[in-house]
Amino acid sequence: MNWSASVLSALSADSQPSLMISFDDAKYMFNAGEGTVRSQTHSESNRRRIKALFLSQLSLERAGGIPGLLMTVADASSINDLKIVGPTGLTHRLAAGRLYTFRDNLRVDPVEIPYQPAEEPFLPSSSPIFKDHNITVYAQPLSTLPESSSDDLNTETDASLKRKCEPSLEPPRKRSKTDAQSAPTLAHLMSAPGFKPTLLPEDKADEWRRLIIERMFPATGKKFETSESSKKGAGKKGKAGKGAKSEPNQSEPAQAIPEDKESGNFDEYRRSRKRPPRGFYDMLPPPPSGSSPSAVSYVIVGPRVRGKFDVKKSIALGVPNGPLRGKLTKGEAVTFTVKDTVTSEDGTSETVARTVTVKPEECIGESEAPSAAIVLEVPSPKYIPSLLQYYRKDFDPLFSKLRSTDPEHRKEVQVRALFHLVGDGVLEDPRYIDFMQGFGDDVQHIVASKEHCPNSVTFTSAAANQLRLNKLDPVIFPLQKFQTESRRRLADIPNLPPNTHLMVSNLDIRIRPPAPPVKNLNAIANDYFHPLLERMTPTDTSIPVELSTETQSKFVEAQQLTKKIEQKILKSGVTKPGDDIVVVPLGTGSAVPGKYRSVSSTLIQIPNWGNVLLDAGEGTYYQLARHFGEEGARDVLRDLKCLFVSHAHADHHMGVGMLLRKRLELDPLPDHPLYLVTIRSVHLSLREMQALEYLGIQDISPDESMEPDSGNGVIPIMSEALHFKRPGVYTHSGPWGIGGNEPWLDVHRSTANAAALCQSLGLDKFRTVDMIHGTKCYGLVLSHHEGWSIVFSGDTQPSENLVQAGQGATLLIHEATMGDDQVDLAKAKKHSTFGQAIDIGRRMNAEKILLTHFSARHPKVPMTLLELNSASSSFDASTSSDAASGAVPPSISPLSSPIVALALDQASMRIGDMWKMQHYLEALEQIEKDTVAVEGEDEDEVGRLNVEVSV
């Protein structure tokens, strides 16, 4: 039985290590950080037949992409049953996504690996954490001594940015067996007046989290009954899902779980039609003590391969043809009757029957020892002693045989590959080098280390496309930042095993039969970026890009025209408020990231004031790091004053946690707060995540005054408190109800903090606008005292509210998910078409419109040629009398129709230069044609949209 391992994504500025173990009939995935779905899409990796996902940590680097992965595989119907294995706290992380992660057709089975405190860090190998007919997986939880208080991110030594998380109202306590026998059931606790999940004891808290996960993924084995179902089938017992730690008392009838009938929370997602359980929208109980940041390594042992069946020996033993031989090949002994002819002394013959038993080893060759692979998660040298304990000869016979060159041990199991996910300082540690050497010279070592891996580009199709765009306009389309050389060379580390390799994306390693790692041939063929780097010369460091004759002609034509217009603008000396603001679309796709577009996020850079980020879908930080470089991304985060999240759909906020985490790592730390403006459900999810991994979200001020919160942490502001028609007033019921009563929801506190936000950015107004999207979603209007304004639609159908609130906008950033031939589909999905978005801008009297959030059907430039409005299309700098006199060109005149631009990932546009995008449209369309020709895609599948812009 052959099997292999492959690297889905490696360690770089835009990805984290993710691995796949593959058999003919099943796949097993290790880690799913942010960008996992995009990596799979880019590498054309088959998501089908994934049976299990194993997490080596619960950090955002290892688990941040789980929600996107679950929804993507469910939507594609590629799997309907998935086991997820991870450290203690796994169910908390999954349940924290309940308000935006759910699919009716998926069964999720979470298995938590028991936390091992530093004084008892070892889990016996006799209990595999997972086993099926292909693999047996053993977990090795690693731990280290607690960090000193001065190194703890949760200390209060460095201003309020590192304040401790909010304590629960009443910490959970473990119950004794006697307590458990007399304790009320979860259903009883939920029925009590004033029920709050945060008050549940630890055993019931675990049961609660698993109930939540079952409601997120209703295909999961039903363990609980609702009050509605209990009426239909009283006394029926629920079926427990695999991996559950606690089961209902089977000696008693199942207790009906109370449903949520009073919260008034608005929920039109694709969720099971059952009402959620009572308390579903409340804060989760705190995770079990010891949850995260522990690390887990995994040992994956494949099947023992049977020896070959020896037909000649079986005939000699008298084994007849048929099913008996089949049983022998399966390892079963067989018994059968043989009739012998016996001749007596008087010459007569008779038939004598005798019973014969044949054992498999008598006619089957020696079996082949199982092959094994090991995934090692060692975040720092402090974890090394914990790891080494597992491989002591006196600790566990299996693990000690794994790290052995003894021929007798290798007859029982043979390690073929180790994957080292290591932090700084681990790989150079003599103890770790000695550990690696103990596996023998024929073992392959694949290393992911920040110090030693170059910052290679993961999404090469997007990078190659940016190279072409850079030849059109190097300012608007800057090259992505990357490094082909690592900070430290692997070869400079003495005494590493000979077969030590750097982990790179799309690396394939055969485990059985064993073979050295090789780059996937399909990935090589589809990489149109790195081969260009190989053609660079020492005397010319520019990256050579081949452009078709048609493209070069379009480029020259567009460049000449924009240069003429630009000269007239400079000559006129006319500038407008907001011209120097820079807009960086970091993600312009919708719902699912693709090869060319990441999911929603737009950066607004306001010179001398700071940065604003509009939405932050999965991978937003990675997009920042690729656009600005890692040091530049840190500068952007340091100057980030406001992060606005429009709504709770995953593609708009799954990247927030990583941004907050990376902000905590800045040195020096920011000297100002980051204001997080969004709805309660997003705030709630982030606070629940913070219980596992500190994100810097501040506690509310201890006093009752309505002064704005101080400090340099993350300060929450509720979108509902800033409504353009009723600022400072909440709606407490219906679809726009606030939905909770936590202290951080206080409307007066939000308005006070919003005033401080406006002061920090020089804003006159910061107002939210309710949009039409089937769930609570807000647009945004920013008005600056310098005289400019920016309007952001979020996701929406055409909205009169936005037209009213955004009158006279300098820039409207509006979603354009669908083409104009998809009006009915756009209405059904509660999105806008291109034409509808442009119409909103016209009626708003917006000067400029930036279209974004394009459907996954349109992976590159989502259009045919946009016809310029009559004013700009008729303008000719060589003949226009206005141009000759030095007047402002009509294409940028306030009296002309709005300038319409298309957002492309990693572009960088000054508002004052956005007019150029209209003149680049023919060139952009030609680039698209070239890309189709090079990559061999069918033009009909590119999904361009026909959009007319006329006066």
C-alpha cells in the first residue's frame, strides 16, 4: 500500500506550513492556517477524501483557516465527515466561530488531546489519538515551564496593550465523581432563570461547547434533543458523536435542550432550520485550564504490508484454490480436510480424511515493516526537553524504536520522513541536532524555520500577474516584496543529517516506497513567476517579463495618454482635498479566495493622520506583508488607527485576529489605541478567541464615567452606536437589535470612543449605514475636516440609505459582486451588479467609484472593456481647447460623470490618480487575454463582465 506526504504551503510572508498525507482512498491534513483554502486552490490540490485534520497548535498560524476550510469543502460536497484533532481548547476555538461558520451537510468530530502540565508532560503512546485502516496516529503533547511574568504577554507592564483578558463572572471548577452523580444535567442548568454559559462548571462547559458544534454542523451525530423534537419523540436517546468527552446519562430519558426564543438575534445564514439552543448568542464559557499555547507533535504509522503469497508452498501444503487462500493473504489461519489414499498390506486402497491447519507464515513471505512519518512542532528551545523524553529507551518502546538504527527495530517500524516546524534557535541547538541524527542517514528531514526559509512567493499566479501590471504603471502596481535568500543558510549549521531540506510549497515526499523529496511537476509547470527570477543577471536586477505585441501596444497607448493628461493637471496647479490619500485593495474577491484575488480588505492611508482598514478577510496580514514587506507591514500596523468590519461573514473578518496578534508583536509598541468598529457578533467572537490567544483587546474602564477608554490596546466601538440617522441610540429588538448586554456594549462608551477616534484621524464624521445583505451589515461614511469623504458599502444590494448618507462623496468604494447579466442572482444573494454600484455612485454625486468584491466566477480582471463616460472618452489632449489653455481635463472635472476604477489586489492608488485606471482598461483587458493564452485557460471560464458606463 503506497502513500506519500506533500507540502500544501510552506513558511513565508504569505503562508504557514500545511501538510497532506495521501493514500489512494483517503487524505489526512496537518494544520490549516490562514490562506489554506487559497493555497489549495492555487496548487489545484484535490480536497476530496480528507478524513481528518490534525492541529499541532491552536494558534492562528496553525488553525486560523479552519472556518474557511470547513465551509469550502462542505460547499463543494467534497467531504461530509471530518475528524479534527488538536490540543485542549479545540472545541472552544471551533465553537467561537458559531456565528459565522456552519454547514448543514457536514459532520465534524472534534477530538481534544489532553493537556499535559510541565510537571507531567508525557502522554503514553499506547493510546493512539486516531486510527483507521490506513494510519495510526500518536500524539506527543509538548510543554515547557511557565514563562516569567516579565515575558508574559498578558502582564500589565507595557501599558494597556498587554492587559489581561476579562475574567469570567465565576471561574469554573472541576467536580468530583460524587458531585457528578448528583449534579444537574446540562438541560436543567439551561432551563434555570438567568442561565449564562459562562457560569457552567467545567464538565458541563465542555458538553455545552460540543452541543454548539453539533448545531453548527447538524450532520454531526445527534446527542441532544430540542424541546421541539422531544415533543415528537419523548424518551428517545441522542446518539453521541465520536470523540465526545461526556455522554448524557443513558439510564435516564434524554433531557430536552431549551431553545433560544427570546434573544431576537437576526440569523438568515445557511444554518439548520432548528432554533439554536438557549444561550447560543451569549459568551462561551472560558476554555479548560491549560488550553493553548501547548504544542503537539504527531507520529503517523502506516499499515504493515503483507508479504507475497507463495503459490508453490500453498500447493505443497495442500491448500486448495478458492476462499481459503484469500483468508491466508489476510493473515488468517485456515483449517481444511485433505483426503489421502492409503494402500494396505493386502494391496487394497482406501481414502482417509485428515484435518490440516495452515498458518499464514507457512506460505506467505515476510511482511514489510510499517513506514512512518513524524510532524514535529517545537516552537522554541524550551520545548526540546519535553520532546526528548518521548524517545528515551525507558519511556516507550514504540517511540524509542522510531529513533533507532537497530536492524531489529527497523523490522517493526521504519521512519521515512520528519517534518520540523521549529521556532528560532531550535535548529542550531546541539540537543536538537543530536535528536535528528538519531534517525539514521536514510531519513528525510524537511525543515520549516523562519530563520532559514527564504521569503518565497506562495501565490505565484498573482505575483506573475503583478509583474505584467508593473510594466504598465510601476506606481499603481508595485512589485510584491519577497526574498530568494534566507537570513541564515541551512548549510552553515554543522552536523545536520545529510538528507535535510528546506520546506517549500508543493514538495512531494514518497513514504512508501520511500524516495527523496521532489517538487510537484504540475506546480512547476504552473509557476510563471519563479522561472522569471532565474533569468535575472548580476548586471540587470530587473525581472524580465515578456509581453505580447498587442499588450505592448496597449501599454504605450495608455501611458502616452495618461502622461499628457498628467502634465496638464500639473500645469493647472489644481489639487483637490483627498488627492493624496492612498487606497490599497488588499483583497478584492468575494466569499472564497482564488489564485488572483484574496478576500475582502481595503487599506486607506491618510497622510499625517494614520491608517484605516475596511474589513479584514482571511489572509489580510499576509497581503500586507507581501505588498509592503514584513518591515513595512509592521509600520502599517503601527499607524493603524481604525479597523472597521462591516459584518460577520467570514470573508470579511477572519483576518482580524492575526492583525491584532501581529500588532502585539510590534517593537516598539504603538503609542495610540486601535479602534475596532464592528457589530457585537464580531466583537464577541474575537473576545472568545482571546481566551485562547491574547489579542490585546482591552477591558472596559473600571469607572462609570463616559470618558473615552485610554491606552494603546484595542478599543471596541459598536457600529450600531454610530448610525447616521440615530447616533447614540440602540435598537433593542428586531434584525438591527444590539443582541446582548455585556458591559463593553454600552452605547455611551462607544460614542465617547468614536469621538476620540475622530479626533485621532482628523475626522468630522464617522457614521455607519444599515445595508441590505440578509444579515446585519453596515456601510461607512468618513468625512474629514480637510474637506474629503470616503463611503464604503460593505456587502449590499443597492441601498437608498447609502445614497442619502454619502452625498457628495470624494470616493465611493462599492461592492460589484455580479455582472449586469446577473441581476436576479444578485438580488437573491443580496449583492449588487456592476451597473447598480455605478448607479449608486452617480445618484450619490460621488466623484470617484472604486468597484470591488468580485465574484469567484471572475478570477482576474472581471470585465470586458468598460466604456469610458463621454466626457473622458472624447477628451484628446492634443486637440481639446481646454487642454491647450491648461484647464483641468474634463476626465477629472468635478462636473463630469464619476470616475470608475476597478480594484485589483495589491494595487496602490492615490485618489488623485484614480482617473488613470479608466485609461488603463484596454491594457488590463489585454493582460487578461495574455494570461489566458499562457496559462491555457478557456476564455469563457475567465468570466469577464460586460459593463457600460455612459452619461
